[in-house]
Amino acid sequence: MRRYIVLAMIALVAVSCAPATYSGAVATVTSTPTLNGCPLFPANNAWRRDVSHDPVSAHSAAWVASVGTRGFMHPDFGANPSYGIPFVGVPATQPKVKITFNAYGSESNKGPYPIPRTAKIEAGGDRHVLVASADCHLYELYGAARSGTGWTAASGAVFDLKSNALRPEGWTSADAAGLPIMPGLVRTREVNAGHIDHALRFTVARTQRGYIHPATHQAGSTTSANVAPMGARFRLKASFSTTRYHGQALVILKCLKKYGMFVADNGSNWYLSGGTEPGWNDTDLNQLKSVPGSAFEVVNSGPVLR
């Protein structure tokens, strides 16, 4: 499973290919989610779209079945600091350091990046590093390691939190789907506030060789149209009763009914991503493990691109 280290907030970097843009309809926004003091993208961004009333995709039944109707949601984060994806916020004055790419450099935003040497690296094989900068840019690395005064990484991406610009078509990011990682994490600050006002991120074991915007990259193992592609947006059904849920789990489930979650990477089925940070209540979060795959449907959010 590819994971990604949260670097500084998304920075817009010039690239040789023209970036795509999200052209979906503007949704009503009830509050403004933030990252390190900056809005989490413009109000009409795909991540902030209320999809609770959007039509269901014609592929919904097949794509849910491809992930597993009898499987259950699993929070891939919690009180154990070896779970989840760590992230850090830095000031706009944070010094930038050299980044050396050793795998997907041609699809990576060149450095330097404002990543402090003390930035935590995600445990496990994906070794993500995520940094949110107060200059309203997000810097993310995949396969990261400290190298001298800088870093080496398999890939890296910079996102402008004030823009709807996507990665160039076909480009990866620190995530297999070409998406930013940090906006899709469940974070304690939002959960403790009682509401999450953006879509989340989850993984599935097998994906189609295609993607749906705002994703820009595929990492699939099949051409079957019955398997979900990167960027497919799953939503908890409105009919799913949450009356027996409480605490942190209930906040997350309400978010999944309103904003849904994007297929962002290949990994364990129904694994929901969250931040590595203090404040998680595992007793609360374990309630999510009783939510079956059959409780989800897929929103019609656009064509599959190849």
C-alpha cells in the first residue's frame, strides 16, 4: 500500500504539462475546513462538495462488490502511533531543502521543499511525509528518507490550497491516485469539533486501470469495468442507521454520508486513512469495524479516464 508523508501545505509549481481542473457543480458549503490556517481548497473544490444528494453511479453495485459487500470498514489510525499518516504544519518562513527523487522524478514537482528534518515519516513501507505550510501550499513525499540536509523520495507533489488545479493527466503524486493525501485524512481537530467538512481517503485491494477526476493517475491491475478505478467516490448510504454509533465514529459516519471518500491507493479493502496524532479513542473508532461494505454506494462523479 502506498502512503504519503505530509509535507508543507500544497504549493503550486509550474510543470511542463498543463494541469487539469475540476469542473463539477458548486456545492453548498456550511463551513470552511482548514489546514494550518489556510482554507482546504476553494469552496467549489471536489474535496468540499456535498454529495449527499448526487445521483448513484451506474457502476455502483459492481464497484462496491469489487471491494467487498461482506467486508467491513477499518480505521487505519488510532492511539497506536505506528498507525496512521503523520503530518506537520510549518510557518511560511520554513527554510526549503533539496529533494532528490529516485523513482518517479519525471512526475514529481521539483524541490526544494520546506520540510523540516524533524518531520515524522510514516511507519511501514510507504514512508509518506506530509507538510502543510502557512503559505497555503501542501508538500507531500512518498518513499521518503532523510539525506544529508535534505531528503530523498520516490515521488513528491505540491498542491496550492487556493486553487482547483489538478495534477497533469497521468501523473502520480505521493498517492497512487495523483491526489493530495492530507485533505483526505481524518484529523482529531475536526472530529473533536463535531464535524468533518470534506471528503476522506480510503484504500482498496484491486483497482481498474483508469481514474476519475480529481484523481489523475491509475495503478490498476485489471481493465475490467466492474472494478473501481482511482478517484471513485464512495458514499455511506443515507438509509444506513447511525443511531447506535457515538463519539468519534459517529462524526466520521456523518461525514461519509455527506462528503464520501475517494479511492486513493491500493491497499487493504475499506481501510480509512487518518492522521498519526494524539487524541484518538480506539473504543470509539472500533465501532467503524461494524460498518459493512454493503452500506456504501458509489456517486456518479464523472467518466473513467485512461
